[in-house]
Amino acid sequence: MARQIFITGASGFVGGAIARRLAQQHLVRAMSRTPESDRRLSALRVAAVRSELGQVAADHLVGCDTVIHCAAYVKQWGSAEVFHRINVEGTRQLLEVASRAGVQRFIHIGTEAALFHGQDMLDVDERYPYPAHTPFLYSSTKAAAERLVLAANTERFTTLSLRPRMVWGPGDQTVLPVIAAAVRSGRFAWIDAGRARTSTTHIDNLVHAVTLALQRGLGGNAYFVTDQGHTSVREFFKALLQTQGIVAPNRSIPGALAYAMAAVTETLWRTFRLNAEPPLTRFAAALLSRDCTLRIDKAQCELGFSPIVTRAAGLQAMREGVGG
């Protein structure tokens, strides 16, 4: 049965892929802040609604039974005010207006980073606790947003959070472009030789999980959704770069040194109030030097989730220039 769905962040990588897939079977409208976003959404056969986080009106959600919240401030650097306003208050306002408008299901695109404060996370599942404190604004605000989502669950308003890790695939605007630019500029170096173990999430696997969450899943719960198995940061990034014909250098620096360098760099950026993002942040240094492998048993059991694209097949498709 066709649903009426409202999506935030549909002009981005994750939200756009979700909107493209759902528009094939459902009536989809999406938040749009600019004429350029209007054009992108039109190409996806999605109705554009001029709005932004924190200012979504009940009229925008009339007739919608489902909200999929993908929009977030996904940066390594920025002010606490901006992170909080977009990630936390934007989510709070969207939850409130969705509930008032009679929306029945709210699917939040979360992240394993909500649990991260600089530690290894090996073979963890959804029982893993939120940290009491984290030095990373992205982590703290995404955790706060997710907690709001899960706490909003009621018998009439089902709320879920999906937690991918390192989303990748055709159309990626974050992982591959950043590391490719670093290699091309000569600034790239592995941290601890890229030995850290990691889970990953191909965009098609995340989209598949969203389609399942339209009808399945227990309200008030979070679900890890990843590719099958795990890999090392070096193995994955090397293969990802090779899909673009880019060869990664062998240069490496110790994780402790990378984190210390990032801390000094951040201090300089704050002292001189520089607008550009620092070349290395503590968040990136920690993220790339810590193990993070996630279990998907809960998603398999309660959502019926199973990855539909293997890491090898996804990489091969990118080498061949095949879209997701």
C-alpha cells in the first residue's frame, strides 16, 4: 500500500538515495531550502516543500503517515550552537510537529558515533550505553537527538532509529571525496597504518533497512544496519580509492601523534577564529584509529534485515561506474 512520506535531508547523499527508492512506490515530499534543492528533488520525482529544520509546519505534513529524518549537521568542525540547533532542536521540533499532525511513524537516521567518545567498540550491539561525556560535538548532539526520538515513542506514534556506520557507495558526498582530496593534495596519511577494524554500510543496504522499517521494528528502539562482516580501515579505503583510479600512499603516523596534532590544530583554529575546516580534527583522528565493529542481529530479527549488497560487489560496481 502506498504511503505518504515526508523526508528531511533528501538533497543529500543518504536522504536522496532513500527518496529515490521510496518515490518508486510511495507519495514522497521532502524538505527543501533552496531552488537548487527543488530541482534535485524534482529529478527524483519528489515534491519539494520549502522549509528547514526547526521550522517545519503542520501543513507540510498534512496526510503524511511517515517521517524519515535524514537531515543533520554532519561535520567534523563547527560551533556548539550550530550543532545543537540543527541536530538537537531541529529534531525536537520535527518530532513535536509530526506528532501533532498525526504522523504514525518516525524513522530517524542515526549513527554509531552517538556512542563514541574516543574508545574502541568491538562487536557491540544495541545494549551498548551512551557515554556520560564525549568531546565530540557531532557525537553528543546525535546522541541527544536519538534519545529524543526514542523517548517520543507512543502507541500512536512509533519512533525508530537506524544506525549505519561509514555510509558509502555511488553518490557519496562525504567519505570518498574527502579521502580522495587528501590523497591528491599530498596530505593523506594512514593512522596507525590503517589497522583499525571497522564495519561499513553500503547505501543500498541502508535504503533497504529504511524500506523494512516502514512497517517493521519495535517502537522506541535503535538498530545497527551494516554490511556483512567487517574490514580494516586500510583495506576498505584503499579499495574505495581504487574505484576512482587513485592509489593511496603508504605513509602512516601513530594514532596518539595524530590526535595530539589535531588538538593543537583545533586550538589554533579557535584562537584565530578560522572559518575553514581544520585539515585534521580530534574526531577524525579518533574515528580512524579505533576499532568499531557492530552486530546486526537485532535488525535481522526485528526488521527482517539482511544486507542486499556485499562490500565486494559494491566496490566492483563502483569500479565499473554502475549506480546504486
